[in-house]
Amino acid sequence: MSKFRRITGWVHLYAGLTAAPLLFVLGLTGSFLVFEYPLDHLFHPHLAYVQPAPESMPLDTLLASIHSTYPATKVLTFALSPSSPAPDLAYSAQVQLPQHPDPSTVFINQYTGRVLGKIDGMSFATAVQEFHTDMLLGERGAFIMMLIASLLILLSLSGIVLWWPRKIVTIRWSASGRRINFDLHNAIGFYSFVFMLLFGITGVVVHWQSKWLPMANNALHLPDTEPDLKITPPNASSRAVPLEAVAAAARTALPSARLTQINMPGTRGVYRAWLKFPEDGTPLGRSFVLVNAYSGAVLYTRSARTVGGPTRFFREWNREVHTGDILGWPTRILACLMSLLLPVLAITGPLFWWRRPRPVPAAKRPPRQPA
């Protein structure tokens, strides 16, 4: 058993030293992302908030107002305040402006049609989210974050094994600084063990879900694959149907869900309308309707209430557990607090190793006194 503990201690030490810098950053950014949308609204109140009125204007009128304010712009998505149904939150559109290589976000008052302004590129909250998921490095960064999540699983399991013989659950504040650091690392590691393990597992699943989900559906013979649709216009003069027609088709297909966003058809000729059921903790929702851009006919509907088990686990529950959205604000606050403990563990672990007693070199040892 002592040999097993020595190996476990070695694994825990070097995995912790390797992952500590990024775990520190992941903990801080993860705690921030729990309140991503409220903080984003706080940073840009002149863009995020509007004065509610009895009726909002038609979506096509709002779209025309955006095109009038920013000529030659290409609208990519149109969002109906997906983070909350609160009537004082403005609508927004992600657009591609000719003078900017990266998409911008335009905010519009849905009651008056007045364009409130725009944010070029990513907002601060969006940048934090991107850094949390892939360090702004795309697929390569996402793979690195997946490896760090794997190390977090290893650290959680090896940590509880090392904690078990001593079972330290309190901190002796009257002890030496090194002992306080040791107790702090052990006590926090014990109380946060389940959450750190879940953060690690769900983080790995987030990265691999696109590969695991089709495998799970095929194994269970569940036809839950989105069709690869591409609609060609009937003739050269054909134009896309109005947004209001797309919104009406989506709401008819899923009448109990709230419309949150419409993705423009682009070259595929298919609108994607996102909808959110009341029990769905994700901001955008997990349900969508595909609508023919030239006829307004519904081509495909995916409801979060009727999808198969693998899709519900990989696309819904896993993400909600990872972010703390699963039970609303109580679990969000808990996820935020647990995320803040991750930087503490990332500091106290390497600090305890750094302040360990080191053997004194033979050349510096005091001479032995004669008997």
C-alpha cells in the first residue's frame, strides 16, 4: 500500500505542477462565465437595456433598420435577447461589416427600431468564454483544455486517495505557515472533490461530444442525426421569406418554447430558428427548427423534450452540469464558488511543494563535534 501511495503522490505532484497555471485561469474564467450575460449587460448598459413598450416592432422592420444604419452589412444571426425573456433587454444581431474582418454585434431597440450601437469583434465576456474553451487558439487550444480537464480528473482521484489517511477537514490557523498551507490544500480538496471531478469529466465530454454522440445514437439505433440540407432557389428572382414568417413557423412547430435566435440562411438556403423551453438552463436553448428559406416550410424539428438519451446527456445535461445551469441560480452560485476554489488549489499545491524541506548539501553541513 505504501508503494501505491508513493506512486499516487508522484502522479498527483507532477500532474498538479503541469496543470496548475491553466487550472488557475480556468477557475477564474469559469467563475466569471457563470454570470456572463449579467456582467456583459453591466459592462454595456447603453446597448443592453431599453425602455419596454406594449408591442415590439416586426423583425423585418428591425432588420431593415440595421441595414439602413450600416449599409452593405451582412446579417448572420438575429437574437431576441436569448439570455432572458425580460422585456427591458435589447435585441441584437451578429453582422459582418465590410470594414471589419471579424463579426460585430449590433444592438437594436425592438420597440422603436432605433439602432443603439455596436461592438466590433468579441465583447469582454465573449472573449473570456473563448479563452476558457480554447485559449483563443481554435481546435488546438480546445484540445489543450481537454487535456487539462483530464488532468483535473486525475488530480481529483489521486488527491482523495492521498487525503484519506489523514482526513484533514479543518485548518489549524495557529500552526506554521507551511502547515496552514497544507491543511488548506487538503480541506479545500476534500470539500470540492465532487465538483472538481464533475468539472473535469464534463469538460472532457464537451470536447468529445461531437464524436461520442453519433456513436451512442448508432449503438442505440436512435435516428437523431440532423439532416444535411441545402435548398436551391426555385429561380434566379427568388428571395428569402420574411423573418416574421420564419418566426411564426418555428413557434408553430414548438409552441411551448420561446424563440431566442434566427440564423440566416446563407448559401444553404435554410433558416435555423433556436428555441428554449422554460426548463432549459442554456442561454440559447437546445431546440431548433430548420425552415426552407424560399417557401417557409418546416424541414426539420429537434425538440429538447423528445430527443434521445445520448443527445439529452451530451448536449443538455453535461453542459448544464459544467456551467451550473442545471437547477438555476442556486447551482450557478455554487458552481461559481467551486470554480473560485480551483485557483486556491492551484496555488497551495505548488506552494507546499516549493516550501518543502530540502536536504542540506554535504559541503554546507556543520562539522561533527567530537564525542
